[in-house]
Amino acid sequence: MNLVIFGFGFTAQGFVRHNGDHFERILATVRTEEKAANLTKNGVRVGVFNTDFADPEIEIALGNADAVLVSISPDEGGDRKST
């Protein structure tokens, strides 16, 4: 099975630690290149996804995903509805 994770923070990383062996491929997103470089490990592909950029591999991974986990934290402005 293939998993895509939007928001590879504390909770999503814990999920992968406990359940990652159930997935053949995992792609997770973070907001910055720095975080991506620090988190790429243990077979998890980490891509950047933010308001200015989306790693092209995310779309490909979504097309092949069996499951999607959404664990995106609020940005500096908090949870808000865009108008």
C-alpha cells in the first residue's frame, strides 16, 4: 500500500513509527526545504508543499495512493477561512 501524508509533524511521524511497515511507499509533506532535508529518513520521501510551491512528486504519489493522512498544523495566522 502507498500512503501520502499532508503535514509531517509530531503526530504524523508517530503514526509512521508505529504503522510505517504496513506501507510500501510513503510520501509526506512539510512547508520548507529545511524541514524536508532534516526529515528525509527511514524510507519516507519528504516533499515541500506550501502556498508558493508543491513538489511535483506529490501529485504522482496521490495518483498511486491507497491512503491519505491529513495532519497539517495551522500556519502563523492560525486556522482561518480564506475569503
